[in-house]
Amino acid sequence: MKACWLLTLALLTPGVFAVTAPLSTEDHLEALHRDVLPSFWREHAREGEFIGKDQVPIRYAALRHPDSHRAIMVVNGRVETYLKYQELAWDLWQQGYSIYLIDHRGQGRSGRLLTDVQKGYVEQFDDYVDDLKTFHDKVVMADKPEKVFILAHSMGGAIAARYLERWPTEIDAAVLSSPMLGINLGSLPVWLAKGLASSIDTFGRWFGEPPYGPGQGPYQDHGFADNELTHSTLRYQLFREQYERTPEVKLGGATAHWIQEGIRAGEQAIAEADKIRTPLLLLQAGLDNVVDNAAQDQFCLVAPCSEGRPVRIEGAWHELFIEQDAQRQAALDAALGFLNRY
């Protein structure tokens, strides 16, 4: 907690704005999920649908703050759904923001793309980016906010980076949390991973629809002890319970084709980072085993990252927004302090 308070004090220095309301904590989290979030969501969340690229239905939720003209587009990661982000939506609402959350094609409540709805698949990674553009234009801008921001996680960070490269003047500021600018492949070289994925995809399609990638399969909760997403037992338990209450949002592993597209998207985001003009904060999880932190470092050598480098949250695993309090609050304090400058 000491690190969190030090960061909060730093945000109180001249020229930087601090968080204006307390963030949720694990001490009160069960009561929040039991007594507050259900009624908050019923009262404020308006769920809807638009038609994305190639006629795929895209689901979203909008929480319009009556006293604010500042909007945050929350762009989630692979296998996620906006329903997982209710605690975050509550925190952002308390800070005076309207919140717009999207379920990407092929996951959450949006249209699935294969007969086997458990397979993580996208035809082209930029299909996600095109959907986000439609969401921005048709849903968010229809409410005429004065400021529009992006808060993106993991795969959503790669989507957001590509968005900012293609439309560099539309977003006032963006925060990328553990962005998937490179996938953590362990000791496997990228060229070999791409070659294996391509071969599996090609041969697998001879026998039907795109196959899973190596080691991938249907949705499975391996339990907290084997997770590398968060150190918070309670937040892990609560998001898994959400998936059990709404089983239609479950998604399994990635197809070999998705792996190829995901690797390529990170490479493209880094190669075109010089096109970004949007003020940018990149939050890096210090103990991330899901994405490649070295790729984030490389991205910030060219992109206009705050401080010229990622802001590293020490001791954190991949899921900064469902981490234990010390890491989660440090990440959110940094994000909100950054957005409040614009």
C-alpha cells in the first residue's frame, strides 16, 4: 500500500490532477458486488447492438453520466466481456466519466464467427479496429461528449494502438494497460511461432473450420492457484462467477489463425507507432507472463508515451484492473491522473 500512497501523492503535484473519489477496495468488494453493482448496472447501463464489419452483430453497454461531458471507451482483451468490467465502470463513474464498453466480435455477447463458438477467431485483426471506429462514430459520438478517451487492456491495447495510428486526431488521450504489442512466447522464436501457426491453420482447414492453436481448447477455469492474471483471490473468484452466471460469454483458446493475426497486429502497431499523435500512457505489469514487455518498451521508443517509456506497476500480473489493491489502485491512480490532464 505504501507504493500506492506515494503514487497518489505524486499525482497531487502541480500540473497533475489526483483521483477525486475513493476507488473500490477488496475490503468492501463482496458487498459492492452483492449490494451495489447489480442496482448500479440496472439503473445506468444501457446495453445495445450495432452491426459491425461483414454484418457481425456487436454488443455494447453505455453508462451515460448526467453531470459529465467526458467519455471513456473501455476496450477489453481477448476472452473478455464488458460484464467483467462492472467494478471498473463503477470506479470510473465515481470519477465523473461516462463509460462506453464494447464486446469484440467473436467473444462476449457479440456475434461468434465459427460454428464452434468456443474458438477464439478473427479473420483480420483490423476487423476489431473497424468495429471500434463504428462504435465511436455511431454510439459514443451520438451523445456529443466534449472529450473522448480510451482505456484499453491487453488485446484491446493492440486494437487501440492500431486505432490511434489510423485516426490520430479523434481521441483526446489514451491509456493502454498491459497492451498486447507482442505475445509472450517464452523461448519460442517469433518466426517459428508464426510458421507453426500457419501450418496448423492450413492443414486444419482441410478437415473443417479453423483449428485451435497449440495447447488451446474450450473454456476452462483452471483455478486461482494456476492463474497468471491476478494476485487477488477475490477478484479472480468474482469474475469467474460472472462467467458462470452468464455462460454465453465464455470463450476458449485461440485458433492458430488468431495467433498469426495477433502477432502480426503487434508488429504493425510497433512499425506504425510514429503515426500516433494522441497523448498516451502505457501501463506495464512488472510480472506479466501473458504479453511481451520488451515489445511495449520498443513501442514507447517511437509512440508519444508519457515520460517516454512505459509506467511500470511493480509486482503486478497481467490483469491490472482486477489485481490486488496495491497494484490495481496504483494503475488506476496513474490512469486517472493522466486522463484528468486533458
